[in-house]
Amino acid sequence: LTYFGIEGAAEKVRLAFTLAGVPFEDERINFEQWGPMKASTPYGQLPILTIDDGECIAQSGAMIRYAATFGDGSLYPK
């Protein structure tokens, strides 16, 4: 999970992974790092979630739905 060193749009995703007990890499970047990185991100924005197989999710709503499917299912009931 890549985002700035603030809570913002990525915080709900961080919390969902934590509540589900899913280990994840929390990469917090600063604004100097963001400049060169921006052109290579989907939609030119953060946060981005890179899955182990290389797939990248770029919208925080999609990330939270993905994160909520882990654990005991209580975050995303069927």
C-alpha cells in the first residue's frame, strides 16, 4: 500500500488489513518522491495497492472492498 505519510484516503485500507490480521507493506512516501512517481501510477494519483502477483489497484474504494474480503469475513459480509 503506497500513500503519503498522512492518514487520508489510505487509512481505511490500513485499518481493514490490520483488523483482518493481514500483513501488508505500508509504504509512506514524501512529496519529493511523489513527483517522479506520479506519471507511472494509474490515474496519476495515490493511494495504490500492489498485490503480490503485480496487479495494481488504484481506487481506495476498491482497495477497501478487497481488504475486507480477508480474515473472518466480518468486514465484508455476504
